[in-house]
Amino acid sequence: MTFRTPGRRAVTKGALAGAAALLLGSAAGTASARPAGPALRLPAPTGPYAVGAVVRHLVDPTRTDPWVPAIGVREVMVTVLTPAAPARGFPRMPQLTPDAAGLFAFLGPLIRPHLPREGVDWAATLTHARLGAPPLPGRRPVLLYSPGGGDSRAMGSSLAIDLASYGWTVVTVDHPGDASEVEFPDARPGRDRVRETALRPDNDAATFSTMVDTRVADLRFVLDALGLERVGLYGHSAGGTAVAQALHEDRRIAAAAVLEGYLDGMDGALLPVARDGVDRPVLLAGTDGFRDDRIDRSWSALLAHGGPVVRRQLDDSDHWVFTDYAALVPQLHEAGLMTAEGRADMVGTIAPGASVPAVRRLLRSFFGRHLPVRGTVPPGRRPLVSQ
């Protein structure tokens, strides 16, 4: 989900995740469906380390869930990705479990209208992380990832695993209620085991503000729960908005990469991070396909303060090129399950063989300068991006 002022392709790109929520009564039983379809593949990591994965359920008893108050607490699900010894004896982590994939098969085309309504077995895609593989010993810098609105953390798997393969510990964070679906270990009063989005098509500026505020609080809670200090954050779209504002509010955050997130509200008011400026490194990474007046205005406001803020742009690309869709959408197009127009509208015309390495190098270069892995040389100092 993206939040964009009305204009070019706004209906397609600004489709709210809540459009799906109106039809959730028809979603019963979708989790058991396993349609035949192409085997979608995620690109392998390029670093020297294997990657282990652990999924954790974190509960904040001091907050009530803003979307479903009946739950009584605020819960988040995270995946902790760590460099590991060669781990072929451990199973590869699926991008989506069968139950989550069943709900996504229904919700995905409503949230992202170019996705096919049938013909894809979303549970068949495996990541390159190994569940339960023990981490290598030693302390490593930690990065947290916040996905875009309407996306679960699963759609940022490839980039997170690549970063972990170079030595960072990466924690991908779900934000239940605005993510399309989040799977928990079990059900509890107020929610099912697989929780769907709570957003609606008539979301307004107040809803967007609640979403960003909740995400910032979620990220800060994860830092508390995991006992983390001096971390890096990166986030896509609404996640990019949240990581920038979290850096503004929390001194434990040493650097943040904003992957095409607005730095204002839907009402046009600048967020405090853009209004006040920052004293720690921020990367503003965008695409030529999604660039608009709102991006330029809010990013320029932050850049005008000076300080350690840089802006980069990936050309021939569009908004979801920063996610796993960069690799998955071209495969759907090649299989005849998505139009060329749909592909261009989601990830641009750039080939995944160029976009995936470019985004990975950009993030490794940024965090390699500001949160380096000890004993390694920051890779990727030659970005394929323009100013």
C-alpha cells in the first residue's frame, strides 16, 4: 500500500490495503488452497556467509493494539536473520507458510491489483535462509526492516538475507493490522492465528498518522525487547516513513535508509524529522517511476537542513523494486500472469539482473560506512544509481 496525492496512476499505486478487508468474509478456506502455478524463485544472497533464521513472537503489554483494541496488547512478529555456518541440514525458510500464503493469494491482488488472482502457489517460494541454523559466534551490528504498508515482512526477504550474508544481523518486523497478513503461533481473543489487515478504503490522514506512529512504537519496542543499542533501520514506503521518524525520536538508531517513504502526512504537514532535520546518517533512495511533488517536497525539506543526508535514485524502475517483487514480478510477467504494463507499474522496465544487485549494493554501501561489520570491507561502493 502506498499513500500518494491524487494524480498519475494514483488509483493503481495508492490502492489501500483495506479494499481487501471489505471482502474478507469471502476468504474463508483460502488457506487450504494450493493452486498449481510457476515456481517463483528469489535471488540467492551474494555474501560469504550462510544465513540462519529464527521467528519470534514479541508482546508489548504496555500498549493496546490500535486497530483491534479487543486484543488488549500490541503484538509483533519478527524474523531474526544471522550469519551462520554452512547449514544444509536445516530446512530453507519459506517466504510464506501455507496458511499465510492462502490468505495472501486472496488479499494480494486486492492490495496490489496487478498481481494475478489465480495460478500462483505462493507457498512454494523458498528463501535462502535456513530455519534454526545456529548463528556464528561474535557480536555483529544489527539492522531492522519495516515493510511497506499493506506488505508483510516476507516481501523483504531477499534484501534482508543478502545483508545477513555479509555479516549483519537483520531483524524483519511485521506491523499487524496494516500488513496484509501476519501469522502468529496461535490464536487469541480478538484475532485469528493468521491476522488480516484492518485497514479500509476510506482511510484518511488520521489513519495514516496512526499507522506511522504505531510503526515507530513497534520498532522502538523491538529494540527494547531484544536489548538492542546502536542499530540501523531501513524501510520501504510507509516503513521508510517510520524508520526516518524513529531515528528522529530514538538515539539508539545510528542510521536509517528510507526506501521511497514520504516524510509528511497525507494532509501535507511535514513530519518532525523533515521539519527539524537529523544529526545521524539518512539515505533517501527513490525511483524515477514513483517520484512526485510530495516526495520532492518532503525530502527536500530534510535535505535543506544539511547534515549527513544523501539522496539517490534508481532509474527505469518503480516503487516495489525495493522489495521481493523486483524478482517475482518479472517471473509473473514471463509466465503470462501479469501484463507488461503491470510489470512496469510495479517495478519499472529495469531487468531484475540489474535492479536487485543495485539495491543490494546501495544498502550494503550505506550501512557498510555507518554500521560496518568488523573485519570486512564495505562492498558495493560503485552504485548503479543516479543523484
